[in-house]
Amino acid sequence: MAALAASVLAGCSGAEEDPPPAPPTPDLGTPLGDLDTRRTPVARAAFCDALDEAAVARALGGEVRKQTAYAPGDRVRLTAGLRDVAHEFGCVFKGAAKAEARAWVFTPPVTRKQAKELVADAAGRRCAAVEGAPDFGRPSVAVRCRDDGPRSGARSVATVRFSGLFGDAWLSCSVRARGLDRDALTDRADRWCAAVVAAVEVEPESETG
């Protein structure tokens, strides 16, 4: 009887234990909607070293396998099939399965009129505007481009790119991935571009008395 009582008490004691702690919520990064990008000053200068490593990994969906930084005057691969002299500061990060995250800022200043022309020219044969995209500077544009044009498929490769005017700086960023649906890829690019803004933003000078 004593052994039975001890067993019952042990069972009750175990039932009263605190539940295990919940796993930590993963850090998904800051969305563009939380930033006031219309009033964010941006430097037309090198910025790759200021990018957050965790943000790069989130944009790629995994570890960085190759990274490149370039400056005005460097001859680089700017787009698929185009290798030319750069007129911008930029960074390229590559991961597995064709994942790629990019960011670049034009070196020459850009006027609002020129920015509107760039916005109008953003969509092409394989690109379409992302409806309801948050502001990325002013004016700004977000497009989704497919490597395979109008064809679709679970393993298709697509890119979402944000571009916009920050003061006189034309800033762009993009995420390329395979097999992500439209919303997931747009969200990943959105948060990547927010991290890019944080890296290139010019800190206001502190006032001294």
C-alpha cells in the first residue's frame, strides 16, 4: 500500500509540473511598411559591409555561398546576359538553388523626372508590377520578373525587385529564388530591401549645444 501511494503521489507531482517553454519566435526582419522610406536620406556610396549578415541569410533562405561587391568603373555582370562597366555601388550574394540577393545604388544623382522615367520603364516583357507594394522611396516601383516568361511551375525561378528615389539617390534591391510562391517571394524581397535601407541610410548629424 505504501508503494502504491508513493506511485500515485509521483504521478500527481508530474502532472503539476510547468509546461516546457515555447520555442523562440524566428526573426523575420523588418518589413518595408514599418519604415518611412519617403523621407529617408541615402548615401551614394559603398555600403556592402554595413549589410546585416542575418538579413542576407534570410533573403537567400540559407547560407551565403558566394558574394561580390563592386564599385563605379568595375566591369561586372549587371543582368543576365549583360556584362558592362558599372556606374553604381552594388553587392551580390548567392546561395543554393539559384537563390540570389542584390542591392545597388547609382553613383550619379537622379532627378525626380529621371526617376519617373525609370519607374515607367521598370516593367518589361517578363516583368509585371507588384500590386499594393509598399513605398520604397518616392517615386518607387516594385516588379516581379520570371526567368521563364509567362510559363509557370512549382520549380520556376522568379525575381522581385524594388527601386526608388531617396533624395537624389536611385536605390534598388532584389531577391531571386526558385519554387517560392508569389506572396512568399514578395515578402522576402520586402524585408531584404528594408535591411538594405538600414545599411545605406545616412544618419542625421547630432546637434550640439
